Amino acid sequence: MALNADDEILQDFMIEAGEILELLNEQLVDLERSPNDHDLLNAVFRGFHTIKGGAGFLGLDAMVTVCHLSEDVFNLLRNGEIQVTAQLMDTVLPVLDILNAQFAQLRAGEEPEPAQEYLLQELRVLAKPDAAQPAETSVEPQATVAAEIDVVAPSAAEPANIESSSAAVAGMVADDMGDITDEEFEALLDALESPSATQNASESVPTSTTSDDEITEEEFDALLDELHGEGKFTAPVTPETADTAADDIITEEEFDALLDELHGEGKFTTPTVENVAAESLTEANVSKETPQATEAPATAAVQADKPATAKSALTKTAGGGDTANQTETTVRVDTKRLDDIMNMVGELVLVRNRIATLAQGGDISQAREEMGKAVANLDVVTGDLQTSVMKTRMQPIKKVFGRFPRVVRDMSRGMKKEINLVMQGEETDLDKNLVEALADPMVHLVRNAVDHGIEMPDQREKAGKPRQGTLLLAAEQEGDHILLVIEDDGAGMDPEVLKRKAVEKGMMDAETAARLTDSEAFVLIFDAGFSTKTEISDVSGRGVGMDVVRTRISQLNGSVDIQSELGKGTRLSIKVPLTLAIMPTLMIKLREQTFALPLVSVNEIFHLDLTKTNVVDGQLVVMVRGKALPLYYLTRWMVDGCSGITLPESGHVVIVHVGTHLVGFVVDYLIGQEEVVIKPLGNLLYGTMGLAGATITGDGKIALILDVPGLMKSYGHRQA
Amino acid sequence: MPVRVLIVDDSGFFRRRLTEMLSADPRLEVVGTANDGAQAVEQTARLRPDVVTMDIEMPVMDGITATRRIMATTPTPVLMFSSLTTDGAKATLDALDAGAVDYLPKKFEDISRDQNEARRQLCERVYVIGSSKHATPSSHATTTTRPAAPTPPPTTASRQSAASRPLATAATRPVMPTATPPARRGQYRLVAIGTSTGGPVALQQVLSKLPADFPLPLILIQHMPGTFTPAFAQRLNQQCAIEVREAKNGDELKPGLALLAPGGMQMVLEQRGGRTTVNITESDPALHYKPSVDVTFSSVARIFPAQTLAIVLTGMGADGREGARLLKQGGSSIWAQDEATSVVYGMPAAIVDAGLADAVLPLPNIGMAIAQKT
């Protein structure tokens, strides 16, 4: 069936299914916390059921299959025939990812791809409680991932996975397929790590069978990854593989990158990692030694695949935001709001008529008074209209928050941390664009909090804290902006360590570092190239860095503040304006040109005798309440032909902040505070550093809106 | 006046699609929609639609409960939308028990591969059920005692038949059968019942009246998908004194055992070495009904041409007429359910109009009549 993304019916389906999917994301995570909530189980069941119905109507068989199986599983769950376990969720959550991915494909106008067979197989097993029984006996139901692998890996995971890497190690393994000992497994591990070890391995193969089966999860992961990697790579790019293998030391980063690539490519090439695993699964089944033996490899193959899947899922979440931004083009608006707007538009028309009549003349003095009234009226109507229209663009922050339970769940399960996520103010409304723009930075900050903030349960216990860490996400409206808080009760940050780090990295000299206040030291984490963790972990080594987070937030005219207490926790507060379309500014004049400075970055204004400045280190500074602030002449930067001019002896200084730094800008005139409507810059000017946009002033002229951080980056060669 | 429809579904997507499809038929008018069962009950009472299309899985109140409530407060024909899965079978049968008249697959592809054909059939079903005066759930039929369906007004047919009871010939216009079946006790060797829309409830009513020691074997043909018939047979077995099960290939006819033709297949009788067994075969794709009453009745006509009591109960269409004609020619008796108690007076009407009916009976009387006359 050809898909036309513009098809109304398809759109209708996507809107509904999109909402259900979002709900499912939350509900499934909630479910793990309250596994016996019958209403919740019913709701999840209905969610899959409804998507299935719509997908069936449109003939989207790939989605129908996934939903249908999930529905079956949840039907058993709601009937109490099976129970919600962490294992079950480990299967169901990736299924949801698949569904999300299929949905994204649909949005992009592509036919959704069928889910990987192994996942469907897992679901089928879950959906048939009888069939699931033998599979589970091989694995302790409550066991952790590591334990599972310990149990399964030496005996069972082996044959299944070796198959997938057959290209690389076929020769070696083929003879011993039937019976592989732990020793061999170890040997194999070595063999894969470096070709030179192959010799050793094959030698050690025939030796004793006693077990030394302590294989850590990491090792196993690594092995798996390599197996997958090689299995995929050997065929098309043999030399490269050889290189990589010969290199012996593959850093985790490289490795991750490779993995991502593999998973990424897997989408477009036929023999994907999963397919290989699925094949080996069938092979394992075909071999049919004893019923139990066949069951075990099947489980193993399925389980063994999980770490890889989990990782790819994480990557997807990290990168997923962008695609969502591009595609979500509809907003749901309460009809009541539309009615209100229509009403106000009616009012607007009336005022226009009034003004038009007045403009036609009559007694001048009387007209002027009437005109004043009409304009006052206009003022009220446009104000209301502006608010109402803005409200139609408002969406609850829930859209961003909704993904966190899952992120936190997956991460804490992966890292074996215990974290309770508390969310407050999910209903807080903010502009649709902001909601979308905030998604990625927020995800990054939350991941950071989980990764760096909250300690391992044992560590917490030692520190006299409850084993379970708490992560608070809160949103609330404060006047004309939104305050977002990400707070953990973890280890907190040590400002001294941060300062030392900054010095070590050559970001500043020891003296400057020593002068930093604590909060200035905390903000260092936002600087590019700053990471206190010596080894980059899987989690925080990816995606946007902290510097990108800060840049994003300041692009939104927002600010970030960090408070942290060593041993107690860290609190990040993000402030963003309610909307991006209208911005309060301070209007200034440089020569005859008007400019607007975003009011959020303006701290204070004062008049200064410019002869009382000093030059320190070649930088013009001015003392304000005992503190030296760098001083810049905006005229020199912004007005053509004025870069070297001498300037007046006194002038207005606007103190603005960039991050935690304060700087003074000398301007020619101050006009005053004004709410401006931001117009994007044309193509020619788009992306010019230091300019955030343009606006039209009351007298019909154009004023450029300055972007303070950008300005400092491109002109302020020395910061503070 | 168009048939007024209330659409109940928690999926807005589905509500809009159904509304589009049904509104395209000039005979139908969608008067309202409801998002859940509770709204459905309320809307039904307020709008008084001619027919309600009902989803099963809904928040607040599910479709089965809602159907039960509607039957208790403002009885209205309810058409269920269900999935044709084995799990769906249970829910659908529950819904029928609760008083729903009929069901349709939620996946329209299951109605017909051809989209336009599926739409046409969908509208047709809604129209027939909505316009049928008798589809109101007088035949709401858990085995509990309910006020017996109103005694049907004497039909023109039965009034005339009192005067003369001519023999049926293919040439004559509708034969006028009696309301009391002729007594031919001891003569029958098999009871064969065919039915469609409204059949699950009707069969239950009829079979639950038969005693455990019922002396004849029965075969039942109910138009139903293959995923439903096992659950349906099981349910009948629980509700009736006689044994009911889904027929398997090679099952032998036995007194007191009712074999239900499996959905999606055809069931024919075979006689070999004195044993009469059922033969379950793949359906010829050209056949519209799987199982088909005509196919089974025709095979019965070869084996028990004069010793069969064939009964056609409520249902849309005319399946069973040709099979009944063969049986009639062989000398068997044919009964039809009357119009007043039929959810859809289609299949029984076809029998009566073809002059094949020996008796036309209201549903509540059929079970007793079978028990007495055999």
C-alpha cells in the first residue's frame, strides 16, 4: 500500500496514535512501579488495541503485528495470568521503541518496517504462558542481567552467537560447536580481541573442562559487540576489520561509535545484526538435540542480544529529539480557545472601523480625543489577542517530561542504581517551540544527573543516605518565564575539584581559578572540553555535551544556574521565557541605529564618566561597586566605520551578564523597555554571530536584536 | 427516514472513519458518537438511535457492560465491533449474551478484501439491523427466565394456512404453513439447524430447552468465523443439557450430541458402513458462507432425505433455502423462525417465501416443539 503522508486519514491516525504512544511511554514505566494496577494494565492494553485497530484499517501490517502481540501479552497480564516482571518490561519496552520507530517512518512517509523477528519471538513466548515456562527455567526470573549472562553465557549463548560471527571465527569454532567449555569461551574472547591470540585459543581448546565462569557483564558486552561487529563487517570490509582487530586496543568510544554505525546501517542493509541472531536462533532450534537444549540456546540468543538493543535504544532516545522537531506540525487547540480568539478578532474589526471613521475627518480636537479612546481599546484587544494566540501554542511540559521515566528507568537498570524519579508541575504550559527545543538539553541534564549525580546504592548507604536516590524534575511558571529544576540528592560537586580541573585543562590560570566563587566554579561544567570523569562512560559520552546544553538554553533566551553541596546533591535551575515569539527588550541607540538587547540578560544601567576607566591587561575595565567589569563600546562593534573612533567622555553603560560573567556595554542612547515581536533574519543575514533577529519599532523602522552570548563570542576576544 | 446510528468507540480515528463510511450511505444517518460505554448509555437514552455500533474495549465502561445497560434502560439494537481472534470470540459472545444483536470485524479487511465491498457490506448490515423492527433485543438470552417474547401476531401466512394446508410445490406461491408443526414423532433421525445473524442467542434458546436424553443427533450451522466456533460450542455446551461441541472431521452422529460446523470450513454428512459421520472440508472459495447451510443441508438430503427435521432460524440472506428445498423434496420437515422473533427475517423468510416451511414458529416455542415432536 502506497503511503501518502498528506493523506487526511493517515494524518488522523498519526495524531491519535502519536498521543497514545506518548501515553504508553509513561504508562509502561509507571507499570513497573505499580505492576498490579489493573486500570493501568487495561489502559496499556487498550492503547495497543487502538493503535492496532487504526493500523489495521490502514493496512499497516508491520504495526499491526507488533501491537497485536503486545496486546496479547497485556491481555494475559490484565487477566492475571502472568505477572509484570523486570524481564517482561525489558522485552516490552524495546517493543515500544520499535513501534515508535515505525511511527517515525510513517511520519516520514515511509512504509513501517516489520519488527525484528527475535523481538516478536520474545513477545510470542510471553503471550503463551505455557511456552514461556521452559524458557524461564533456564534463567532465574528475578536475577539481574549480569547473573543471567553468567548462567547462560558459558553453556548456551555460545553456540547461538558464534554462528553470527562465523565469518570471523568459523574455522576455529566449527570443530567444537557441539560442546564448548568455559575455558574455550574465555579463549574465544581473547581470540576475538586480537588475532594473534587465536593460536593460543585453539591450543587451549582441548584442555580441561573445569569452570572459571566469572565473566563480567562488560566483558560479555564487549564480546557480544565484537561478535556483532565482526559478523557484519567481515563480509564487505575485510581490510578494515583486520585493522581494527589488529589494533588490539579499541577504546570504548571508538567502539560505541562503531556500534552505533552498525546499528544505524542495520536499518538499510538486509543482513542486520538482529537477523543474524534470528537465523542462529532458528538454527539452534532446528538442531533439536533435546527439548531442553534447544530451548536454552533460543533464550540465550534472545537475551544475549539485549545489551546491544538497549544501547541502540539509548542512542535513539538521544538522537530522537531532532526528528520529532521536524515532523510535529500540528497542535491541538481547545475549541473554546478558538472561540475566544474569534471573539477578539471581532473586537479588533470593530476598533478598526472606529479608527477608519475617525480618520475620515470631522472636528480635529474632538477626533483626537476619540482617537485616543479607540487606540486604548485597540491596545486592550491586541494584548488579549496576543495572549490567547500564544496560549494556542502552549503545550504542557509533560511532552518533554514524559520521556524521562523511561530514560531514568533504562539507565538505572543498566547502571544498577536505584533511582526514584519525582516529577512536579508536568501540566505547566509553555510554547510549543520551547517544548521541542528543551527536549534534548533536558535529556542530557537528566542523564548526567543519573550518571554523575546519584551514587551507587552501596556508596549511598555508606554515606548514610537511603539506597534509593531521588531525582526531582519540576516545572513551574514564574511570572513571564518558566523555571525548570533538575535536582538530585547525589554526591554533589566539589568546587575545588572543578577549579583544579579547569587549571589542569589549561582553561584558566590558578589565580583566576582561585578567585572564582562556588557558583562560578559549578558553571565550569558547561564549558566545552570539561569533563571531570576521567573515563568517558557509555552514558554521558554521547549526544550533546554540556556546552551544547548551555548554548541551546541561551539561544532560547534562557539561563542556567547550578547549586551544589558536596555529599548532598545538585540542583540545576533553568529559566526560559514563556514564548520565543515575543520578547521584552531594552531598546538602545548606537549613532542613529536602534538595537534591542534582550531584557533577560540586562542587569543594570548607569551613567558613567568614561574618563574614570582603567586599562588592566590591555582590557578596558570599569569599577562597579568594587568589582572590575570589562567595558566594551558597542558602537565600535555594531556601527559601520566606527571601529576605531574616539568616544565621548561620558555615556550610558548597560551591564549585561553572559553566563555568570558581567560585562558593561557603552551605548549612545537609551530608549527604554519594549516588547518586541521577533522576526527571523533573512537568508543573507541568517546565522550572523551576535544577532538574534530583527523587529520593527513603533516608528516603523527596523531594529536588530542582539544576541549577547554570540556577541561576546565573536567580538569579546577576552572574557573577563 | 434514514436509519439513525450512534457510533461508540474510544478511538477518535475509528469514530471518524465509521462516521465517514456510514454517512456516505443515504439510508443511514450518524446522529451521534460516544467515547466510552457510559456515554453510550447516556447518548442512547437521549438520542434514541435505531442502531448502536459498539466497540468492546473502552475506558470508563466497556462495550459489554454498556450493552447490558442499554438493554435494561432503552433497548436498542447493538452491533458489536470486535476482533476476530480467539480472545475476541469470548468477548463477542459475552456481548451477544448481553443483548447485542450482531457483530462485525473491526478490521474491515476481514469483511472483504475489496475496500468498497467491505464498506457496502458494513452499511448494509447496519441498515438491516437498524431498520429491522424485531432486532430489538426481545431475544436477549442468557438462559435466565425473561418475559417470553410477545406472542407473535398471527401472520397472514398462518391465518390462511389454518384454512388450507396445500402441499408445497415449486410452482405455487408461498405455502401457508401452520404455527403448529405436524406431528411426525418417531420418524426423524436428525435435527439440522441453520442460522446466521442473531443465531448465537437463538440457538442457545432453542438448545437449552432440549433434555439431556434427547433421542436424536443434531447438527448446527451458524455463520461464524473459525476463531469463534470453538468458544461458541463450548459456551453452548455449558448452557445446555445436551452435549455440544465443535465438529471434527470424522465425528460420528450420536443421540443427544450437537455438532457445530467449524467456521471457515464446510461440513457435510457421510455414511460409511452404517455409521454416519461428519466430513469437514476446505471451503470452495466461490462459496460466500463458511460454513454454508445449503452445503450441509444438501448432504443431509442425500443421507436422510425424508427423516430430517431442518430448522432455519434468524439470519440475513437466503442461505439454507436451496438445501431445504432438496430436503423438502425428499420428504423431510422444514421449520422456520417467525418474523416477529427473528433478529433479521431473511433466511427464514426465504424458506417461507419459497413455500418450503411446514411450520413457522416463534423462537421461544421452537425448543419445546423439537422436544415434543421428535
